[in-house]
Amino acid sequence: MKKIQILGTGCAKCQKLTAVVDETAKALGLTYEIEKVTEIDRIMGFGVMSTPALVVDGVVKLAGKVPAIEDMKKLLD
């Protein structure tokens, strides 16, 4: 099971990233869990300075933007 974390304060881009991740993971047939991390100290603990950010299995894959679904497929693979 992939552990996917969305780092952000709940802004519109954070919500969009969550939707893109969910849609992409379903399309790939992944078994996954999404956790939204909204606490600033936890976000900074990942070394992320711009949100939204995507963390997959403990590794920061993306920060500061929302990718297209085709790009997201590469990040989740």
C-alpha cells in the first residue's frame, strides 16, 4: 500500500492536488492511503518551503505546483 501525503494548509491548490492524486491512483489501480498534513511544523519537517507538496512513501516528490494527470502517473509509479 502506498502512503500518500498532501502537505498544505487546505488552499484551493492543495484541494486540487488531492483530487489529481486520488483520480490518478484510482486510474493506476493502486492500493493507497491519502493523509492531509496541514500543520506547518510537520510540513517544514519534510523540508518543504512551498505548498502544496506531495510525499509518497516518505519521499517528497513535488512541491509548489499541481501537475497534470500524466505527470502524476510518473510520480506515483
